[in-house]
Amino acid sequence: MITKDKNLKTAIQAALKAGEAIMKIYNTSFDVEIKDDKSPLTKADKEANKIINSYLLKTEIPIISEENKQIDYAVRKQWDTCWVVDPVDGTKEFIKRNGEFTVNIALVEKGKPILGVIYVPAETTLYFAEVSSKKGYKAKLNSHTETLEQVNHKAILLQTKTTTNAIKVVGSRSHMSSETLDFVETLKATGKDVAIVSKGSSLKFCLTAEGNVDIYPRFAPTMEWDTAAGQAICNAVGIAVISETTKQPLLYNKEDLLNPWFVVSKQ
């Protein structure tokens, strides 16, 4: 069985259940609130967060979630292990109804993601990995209610891309920055054939992990819950997520939950 880890099983079950609730709301008319940080919030974010919390609280591991009240760092810095969750990553894409939104659940130990689950509810597609196994998986499901046994049966190994002279760069659909475009120009200056693919949410990590693109540069703001699950899945298949500030892998449960700029690529 692929999903032997108890916490990974819990995260998968939570993601699927949250995805089911998200899609029920996705297919209705829903209101959009604007949070203090100017980001949008819908009923789907709230419902998914409630469901995920109900699963993860049973593990007795503390939770950092975009939609939870944030705990003071004086308390958090004592945590050796914690969950990092985004109930709906890509709320802007959810509102646009383009399907490019995900459920992100990661487990972090000593600042490093050790397992990650990303669920794409509009496509009933699940990505998951334990970093220690050095393997990541993708499962195309028929419904949000499939069992762990069915997930395991459908899971296929992620295979990263073989390097060629052509480079595919994935960028944010809603947050493409001029700095990212400048980065693309530096790649072109090396004489390589460069193409840009636009995607929303943590799907950019998934595309990199499954070999559909070569590199994901992010020179725009993200929070820890945007990246932890994607980093775990990428790390499991040999892809690094490197801070432009420290030139080291992104770390989690920091005092400031804002990420530095980073680049995702095979090392």
C-alpha cells in the first residue's frame, strides 16, 4: 500500500472531503468577501477549512491554516511538527470558475515539509508524497468519495522531465510579475528555446513535479500555506524549491509566514 503513513492517510481523506464540499459550492451562486489583506474569501474557503480541521485536529498536531486565526510566534516556535494548510489555494481562480484551484495540506517537521497532499477538486485529481520515500504520486479519481484503497490502485509515479534545449516555464495566471518576465528573458539570453505556461494555484508545483514544465520562478508574494504541500511533492521527486534570498530551501513555521521569492527546478 502506497499510503502507509497514518498522517498521509488522514491528509488525503481530509483533502478529498474538502474537495467534495468545495465543488458543491462551486456549482452555485456564492458571495465573495474581501479580507483585511485584500484577498478574496468565499463560503468554500470556510467550509473546506472546517472539514480539514476536523480531520487534522484528531492527530493532535498543531495547525497553521490560512483561514485559522494565526497563533503567536512565541507559541509556534515551540512546535517541532505542524500542519500547514490552504483550504482553497487559488480562490481567485475559484471565483473565475476556471478549475485551477487546489486543496493544500502539508506536514512540516523542524521547518521542512515531510509530506504533502494537493487535491484538484474540479478535475478529481490527487497528488501526494512523503519526502522520505523519494517518490510522488498522482491519482486521477472518478469521485471525491473514493477510498484509500481506490486511491492506491489508481496512483501512478510522478516522473520528472528530461532536460532538453527547450525550457518550459510555468508562471502564475493571476500574479505574473515583471520580475518573473525578466527572469524568462535571462533564460532566453542563454540561447534556449523558452515557452511560458500559465497556471493558477499550487498546480504550478504539480506541473513541475510531473515533468510537464522545467521551472517555476515565483517573484511575487506567497504565504507558507501556498507552497508547503507543493514543496513536499517536488522534494520527493528530486525537485528543489530554493529561496532567492538565502539560496537554501524554503523553510516553514517562520516568525513571518510570508515566503521570500523562490525558484522551483531540478537540481
